[in-house]
Amino acid sequence: MFTADQVWALAIAADRINGGYLKEPVYDFNVDQRHPVKDANKLMLKNWIRARNFTAATAADLDRGREVRHYFNGFLLKQISGKINDFEKQALRIAQMDEFTDRHSLELAIISCLPSVMLRDQSRKDQQSQIRSSTQLPGSEGDRVQGSLEVLDSKFNANFNKYRITGRMGDSYVDFWFSHSYDKGTVKQVKAKIKQQRGDKTTQLNYVKIIG
């Protein structure tokens, strides 16, 4: 039997060791074709629980685990207001559990991803707050724009076979589809057209060309 503090601390330890959340093991076939160089977070957590081994967690992991658990316990307000999805219901239910065993396979798998989910939620909320205080890119639909773009995010979409680039031009937030990915913080000079001015102060671009 493990306490909630122990399990959440081990989930933080797995996230720390892997440098984030890994859904599946990572292999380096040039080194070893049979054994992964990194295990999936959920496998690490389950193996530690199965072995009754708490040594991977540090005091800092314990504190961070309590912080992450507290964050998801806060979803109770979402549940009361009826503005909660199925995954958030599961996260809340698990955050309210005080004890775990190796039979809680689903719960352990979900806990293993929650540290990264919290970081993603907080990052999105921070960006939404920054967008609300920003200035929409000047211009109307079809207008040409040119300027310096700082890349904030780049995500591949298999349906479009392209990357959705989110960035900032001055104090304005823009996004567009592109054939190449760019690392966060990359600065490029771009030419484009305004495709859509959204009500949330963001602007969608198209016909984007990198000119420098």
C-alpha cells in the first residue's frame, strides 16, 4: 500500500528522470535493440509500486507531487459548475484518492501524465492571459503584412501534413500552417496575408513566406 504523497512523488520522479512525459518507451537501436534507453513514465511508476520501492523520489519530488495533486483537486469547482470533461473527472477522482496499490493500473497510468498536463494547462492559461492584454495585428482580411516573427510553438498535424506555427509579431499573436517546423524562440522575417482576424485578438495568416 502506498500513500497518495508517495505515488504523486514517484510520478514527479519519473517526469524528472525522463525530462517530461513519455507515453511509450524510447529505444536507441544503435545501442540496444531489446532494451529501451528510457522507459515510459507509467511503466516506471508501476514498476516502483510493484517493487514497493520509493527511493527514486526526492524531498523536492514529494513537495512537487503535493502541488500537482492540489492543482487537480481544484477541479472540484469545475465539477460543481458542470464545466468539466471526462478526463478532468478522472483526474479529480484520482487526486481525491488517499491510498494506492499495484492493482490501480489505470489510476497509476493517469497520474504519470498529470505533471505534464498541469504544465501544459498553466502554459496555455499564461498565453491566453498575454493574448488578452495584447494588440491585434493591424489590418483586414486579405491585407499583406511583413515583419519579424518570434516562434512560440510548432505542432505537427497529420491530417494536414503540416505544422501549425504559433508566434508573435511585435505585440500581436499570429498562427499559420507551414511545411517546416521551427524551434521555440526562433526569429524569422516573414511576408504573409491576413486570412482571419479573430475575436480573441489572434490573427490567422496564409501565403506565408520566410524571407530571412
